[in-house]
Amino acid sequence: MNELIEKKSEQPLFIVILSVTNHPPFAVPATNASGNFIDRVISSKEGNKTIIAATGDHKMQRMKEFLLREQFNEYAVPFYLHIPETVKDNVRFKYDPRRIGSHKDIMPTLYHFSLSDKEYLAVGGRNIMATVDDQTRAFGYNVELWADEKCVYSMRNLQACFEFDPDDPYMTLETHKKVKSGHEQKMEAYRKLLQWQIRARVKGVY
């Protein structure tokens, strides 16, 4: 892969790598493979202009949560982002580890650091490292959960809001509050928007 990066470096290059593993429980092969690869890329001659992003697509704890308060952490996946200093010196950004996001925010963030002058389709996504966060899109989503800075909501029960535990930001309180007026409609509308855009792409609408 490093050879490919260096060979094609005359033109901008976007590489997607998909690793396939079994769902848990499983034995993790080549524990340091990702880290070794990233180190090689960063130290290569193209490292000072190569952005690296890595994430997972499934919950990483176990097959099913045992406690209700674990529901947010149960579906959390890591997002690693390496931005070389030569890029950071020329782009405005703010890193805030408290910001909540999901996969919808990855490509808008990468666009900001690499193709900031280009138009692109962002279905609810935003640059998660913007100097001022877009609060209208500051949420994380998957088919099971919706999360924002205040609450975690079950997509199976749109009327329940579980606030975060002030003593443990990855856990929620076990008692829930009623969802604020209008938020249930927003969550349902977003789910339908995602379904629509997939069908539209299949049909070649855009």
C-alpha cells in the first residue's frame, strides 16, 4: 500500500481500505497491523500531505448490552484521524473531544481538510472539527440509537430520552425523560431521509 501511495503521488489520491473480520467473539489477528501501517505512511515521503482516517462499523463491546445505562457505549466505535502539520497549519479547525458524531460526519470532515472548495452531498453530516459546531447536525445516529450532547434516544422508542451520567460520560442514567416536543418528528424524518437517499442513488436520481 505504501508503494501505491508513492507511485500515484503525482495526482490527488483517495484510498479506501476495508478489512473483514468475524463479529465477536473472535481472536484478533495481527494486533499491531493498523498501527504499523499508519507509522509507515506517516514516515513516508508522502506522509506530510497524507490524511488518514480509520473507524469501525459495529459495536465493539460484545453482542448485547447487559445494563440499560451501557446503551450509548455499547454502540460507540472509534474514529481515528491523523492530519499532518502541513495541512493543519493552513486550515482552521477546533478539536473538541466532547462533540458527538457518527459515520455521517466523517466525509464532511475529510472534505474540510482536503477539498474545502468543493461542493458535496452531506445527508445530515457536518465537519466535526469546525471552529463553531453546527448544532443542527450535532448528533450521532445509527439504526438503534440517536445521541446528542444531552441525551441518548432509542430509535425503537422515540419518546424516551436517557440523559448522560454526569459521573461517567459514556454511560446514561437508567431512568428516562420524555422527549422534547418536535424532536421525535426530527428523528423519524431523518430516518426517512436516509432511506430516501439510498433509493435515490440506486435509481440514479443524483
